[in-house]
Amino acid sequence: MNSLVNEIQQARAQFVSVSEDSLIVDLTDGRTIIVPLVWYPRLWYANPEERQKFEILGDGEYIHWPDLDEDLSVSGLLLGRRSGESSDSLKKWLEERKK
């Protein structure tokens, strides 16, 4: 396994914040990841209170938003992975939120 893969797999979140348009994750090794919220539609469409209600799980490997049913991995963030949710699934989720 090369060192970059190992570095990505071992990356852990220490602190998370969400602004109006960005997800900011401070890692335990001192790096900071900043990604646009538009990459994650459930976060993009969430209200500020929902965005701030998250949990860091798996010793910092994952970030979970229980009210949004959204889970992101730190390794996925480092690799620049956007949401893989289908447009049909997102549409259904948005319709459920209106109820």
C-alpha cells in the first residue's frame, strides 16, 4: 500500500463546522478540508440548525447528520467525492421534507 492511500485511510476528523456554503473539517494531523455544500445536496437544502446537528463517529472516520440521514467519510472528502445520491432519491427526500 502506498503512503498516500495509507494517509487517506488514517485521516480523522477532530472538528467540523458548516457555513452557508461550505463544510469545513479539521483533521487530527493539522490539515483542514473545505468543500462546497453543493456537493452534498442534503446539507445544501438543510436549515442552519440541521447542518449544525452532527456527530463525529468511528474515531473520526465519519460525520453523520441524523436529521438529514447524511453520512460522509473523511477519506471520501479527501478524495473529493461528491454525493452519489440519485436525483430521484433527492427529489423524494425533498418532497418528504415539505410534509
